Amino acid sequence: MASEVEETMKRIQSHKGVVGTIVVNSEGIPIKTTMDNTTTVQYAGLISQLSDKARSVVRDLDPTNDLTFLRIRSRKHEIMVAPDKEFILIVIQNPTE
Amino acid sequence: MDVQYVYTKKRSEFGRPCFFVDEGPKLMENIMPNREFHNGYIFKNPVNRSTQCSSVLAEHEVNTIRAQYDQRGMNHTEGGWPREVNPTDEEQTLRFKKKIEKDEMYVHTVLQLTHAMEHCILQNNAINIYEEYFEDVESATLMERCSARTLNVYRDPNKVKRPVTHLSWSPDGGTRLAVSHCNLEFQRRSPDLSTFSYIWEVENPNKPQLILKPSVPIVCLEYNPKDVNCLVSGMFSGQVAFWDVRKGSTPVDMSILEPSHRDPVYSVLWINSKSGTEFFSSSTDGQVKWWDTRKLNEPSETLILDIVKGEEQILSRALGASCLEYEGTIPTRFMVGTENGCVISCNRKGKTPAEKIVSKYTAHVGPVYALQRNPSFVKNFLTIGDWMARIWSEDCKESSIMWTCNHQAQLTDGAWSPTRSSVFFTTRMDGSLDAWDILRNQKEAVISVKVCDYQLSNLRVHDQGQLVAVGNNMGTSYLAEFSENLAATQRNDKVLLTAVS
């Protein structure tokens, strides 16, 4: 089972334009990452806060609703966040131009 | 001398009212002057006095409010590690991470999340959802509704109202409007009819800024486009006069009767000359005269509008000129609109009178009231007369290239908009002001405003194209403002207009 996870992560990383992948747990600890430590720590801290905020926004507007995906597009790349109750999967990609 | 006075009083007498008693003066002490002291005085001579003649200076100190600067930094550290794990110890963190990876929850969640993530990644790779697709297509200009409203009303301050005969905007962006009043009806002049004409400030419709007091009423009045202070006017008696607003209410100079026109001067226009002092005038007596403001005792040149090509120009055959047209960019040519409906295009530089009159267009059934070249397309010009407005091209002599339908009321004046090349304005005898846009609708006016109930006699468009001044028969001038879309040029206007014409 663990190897499946490994394979999937490798597969994601190998997609065109993907810069890095991070798995963060609910406490903000990066569990798995393909980038260097400082960047990872930064992303983990900032994104988990943002994801929490986004989720609270969605749920405040409609309590039956929940956040499924969050995409932050910037000039240089796109940060995609897939949140869950326990973990958060973060992928940074350079979209095709 | 003793300065003390001691007295005793019984305690029971305290607080009793005082009974004052008058007493005469008593000499206490008398100190006589002592002459010997005088010898002790020495006169001070010379006495030193100092003065200073300089500016009084004072010193002041001022200090601006200081801004407080603060340097802040943020330190990202890892947090959230459980108590037993030491973040700096790499082995411990690794062990912790491995432990979590073994957790089934972890595996399951990650697999699920990656599913959604992969979808988005592939989507990103497939197509750029934020791409600008139609970059070179301009947003289509919306068809805006046109509107017009009257801004200001300038009434003839006289008791007896005289019709407005001419309007002229001042060249400095049009802050002032010169209005001439004259009763043009034959033999209507009575001695007590005022001859005044006015210069109004656009903002102030209550009182004219300057009252021009000639000896004869002014029929037409024009500001010098190069000098905001000078005006030239054509009078009812056929004379022309030169005014300077700084001088006051009387003309600086006026031409004498003999060499002037024999009929009221209906049109006067400035010429683009080096000195900026030349102008020409026309009148219904069939003559066009050129003048120099410095020498108004005789015209510099005269042309008799006799279109019969003979040896000589005879005044009796000449056609009365009702309006003039001059375009600054074509300095040697000008056009005259006549009373019988012809438009004559003339060349000033012609040697013989026959050469001077270049071509003739039969324009209207009645007198041509207005004649103006299109400011952007100088080959095309607009004529207003009888019941319709016509647009002509110089090359096409047989007929106009475009004309409006016959209106219910006679048209009295018209002008192109100086900013938008496809827009022109006309005034009618029933008191309405029309704006036409030949690009939009050629059959009818884009907008028609009923300004007043009386016949509108004159029209002048402001340099910026949005304001129009109209004058009516009762001596009242109105300032109308049209909506933006009639004044601002659109990019395609010129292109489309060339295609049309």
C-alpha cells in the first residue's frame, strides 16, 4: 500500500509542468515533499492556513457545503490544493503557455 | 515725617459704620527745591543714539511630523510537531513521518486526493483556461442614446427685443459669446431702437460682459481666431467696424460710407494672413470686399459677384451674397452663397474677375443661409437654404451628393461639428435645433430639440463640439449641450466618411 502511494506521487511529479508536491497533515507538518525544506515549510504553513480559511468561508455561506478543491493562479505558476479532513495535498505547477 | 498712625478702638465698636467727616487739607511735609543739587548735574553732549535701517528678521523653527519606522520580520518555523518529537532532531522527525506514512488513513486519503489533483493537472496541461482568446477584436461601440439640453439662456436686455443676427464664440476655448442684434426688416428702424450688441460670458447669463455701442446696429460679428480681444463687425449701413474689447464699448475704427457696401453686410470673416488683420465682407449688394483693420477707410480689394462672363463686372447684374465661407487651410479660395440660391466658389488670386469666379453650384430655391466646409474633409461642404440641407463635393458640380428631406419649416442656419466630422447641426424656423449624423441616419436627424417657440435664426457650434449656441427672433440666445457621443470622434469616423463621400 505504501508503495502505491509512492508510485502515485511519482506519477504526479512526472506530469508536465509540475514543480513540486507536498503532503501536509492537519497540524501543518509536511509529511512527504519533493522540494527543499525551507520552501516546503513555507508552503505548508501558509497554504494550510489559507485552505482552512477557504473552507470556513464555504461552510459559513452554506453549512451543507464543503471545500473540495482550491486553485491559486499566479503569474508564475498555479498552486493546487486538495484538502481533506486529515491531510492536504499541494501541487505547484507551471501551466502550459 | 511719621508714616504711621496709631489709634485704639473698643472691641464693641468693631464693625460699626464709619462716619466720615470732612476735614480740610493739612500740610504734612514740604520739601523745597535745593539749588545746590542743580550744580551736580552735567549735560550730556554729544548724546549717542543708534538706529539701524534694516529689515526686521525673525527666526522660526519648524519640524515636520516624523514618521515612525519599524522593522519587522517574520520567522517561519515549523510547528505542530507533537511534544515527544524534537523538530531539530532529524532522526526523530523522519521516524515520525514514516509512522504516519504507514497509517492506512494516510494512504487512503492521499490516493483520493491525488485523483482529483491529477484531473486538474491534466486539465492545465491540456488547455489554458485563462487565455485571452479574442485579443485583437475591439469591443463594439454601443449605440448610445443621444440627448441634448439647454444650459443657459441669454436674453436681450433691451425692452424692445431685436432678433439675433449672428453669434460668435471667442477663440480662447469659447468662454465668451458675442451676439449681434439687429432688426433686419425693411424700414423697421426707429430712432429709439437700440443699436447695442453684447458679449456674454458663458457662465453668466444675467448680465452681458460687455455692451458694444456702435452708431448703427451690427448685423454680423466675428472674433479674430488668432486674437481673443479683437472683433470685426459688419453693420446695417454697409460699413464695417473693428472692435477691441479692451478699449470698451465703442469701435476702434469704422469704415466710411462711400467705399463700403450699399446694403447691410451679412457676412464678415477673418482671413489667415501674416498680420492677422485682414478680413473680408459680403453683402446683398453683390460685392465682396477685402479690408485691413489698420486701414479701414477703404477696402484693399473689391469683387463684384457678376457671374455673367463678360468683359466687365457690372454691379447691377451682380448677385447678392447672403453668406461667406472661408477655410483657413485653403487661404486663397473662398465661397459665397447668394440670394438666388447659387453657391459660387472663388479664387482670390485670379487676375481677371472672370478667373476669380471659379465655379458655380445651383444649390437652393431660396437664399443660401449657411455655407460651411467640413472641417475634416474640406472638399465637402454643407449648404443650408429653403427647406433642406445639402452636402456637396467640390468635384461634383451637377448636384449635391447628399441632401436631407424637405422639412416642414424652413431651415435658417447650419454648421458642422468641429470635433466629429460626420455630425452637423441645423436650426429651423419653428424653433427647433436638429443634430444630424450622416453615418448613422441620413433620412432624419439623430436628435431634434425644440429650443423655443420662435424662429431660430442663428447657430454656432463651440470649438469643443458639445455646446451649440442658437439665437432666435426675439433676441434670446440659448446654449444647448449635446451628449458626448455627438461630440467625441470615433476612430472609424474618418474612414467611414471617406467611404461614404
